Amino acid sequence: MTYLVAGLGNIGDEYASTRHNMVFMVLDAWAQASNTVFTVGRYGSTAEVSFKGRKFVLLKPSTYMNLSGKAVNYYLQTLKIPRENLMVVVDDLALPFGTIRMRKRGSAGGHNGLKSIDYCLASDDYARLRIGIGSGFREGGQIDYVLGELLLEEKRALPELLERAVSAIKCFGTEGIDRAMTRYNHSSSPSSESSTKKEE
């Protein structure tokens, strides 16, 4: 069974270590841990990883954010992956840094990438994982914040966050969305992550 994991971020070296690129960091960490690399293709770069008999195609769209749906729809159609096997990963200012939240479906919430996917799929009925980047900025400072470098304490917390996000997506593919939501939506510490690993 094949799953498409589409991470929405900004291409370009200048964005590589910014908060707005946390999602690409998740996919890069998964690919690196699986000893695979991304290859450039139409509308984005992809890498394939396997886990417990499932194949996960990791997609980093190279389109502008507001055209993300074109890339997601292209790979769903080309690889013949059903929409229920799609997981879209986005960053979220409304969640504290280090928090992850998985949902079965939902509104775009003003996110241009999700709006584009909703439009191209003619549906908002697909799973999504939100990665919290916090909102530690003054009024009018949102752009500088999301495009800014991580703070030292955030960098220290990053490896555990990336690992937990990858584990949540693996759980989505192997155990289903309901189980993944139950296990990971309230998991935000290394201790809770280690306890879930013992169950696997």
C-alpha cells in the first residue's frame, strides 16, 4: 500500500533553516534516517521510504505555496494513490512550538497551500498534520518571525520534534488516522514519545 506525504514549505537555501521550513525538515529527517535522497521531478522533489510493508512517497512541492494543489493532485493521479492515503503536513502559528496536531479533515484556515489543495482535489476530506512553530512575535512581525532562524532552545528541541512527527505519520499509515490522532495529538514530550515507541 502506498501513501503520499506532502509537506508544504519554501524551496531555496535561504529558507532552509527557518521556522517556515519546519515541514521540509520533517521530510528531510525521515529520508536521511531511511538512507534515501530526494530526486527532482515534475512539480517537486520526491523520496520513497518503506515502513512495515507500506511505501511512503515524500513530496516537497516546488510550486509556489498557493499552487501546492497542482503538485499534490499530480502525484496522487500519477501514482494512483487514493485520497484517504494522503497526508498533508503544514506549519502552524496557532500551535506552540513543539506541538503536533493531526486531523482527518478540516478547513484551510487561511492557509494558501491548503486552499490550493482543497481546490484541486475539490475536497477538504484528507488528513493533515500541523507542526506548531509558535507565535512569539509582536504585532506586524509575523513575516519576519516565520522566515526567521530558530532560537537556540528551539534548535535543541528540534530533533525530538522531527522524530515525533515522523512517528505520527508512520502510525497514520500502519494503524490508521484514529489511532494516530489518539497517540500523538497529546504527545509533546520525549517521555511520551518513548512510551509510544515501546508499544510498536
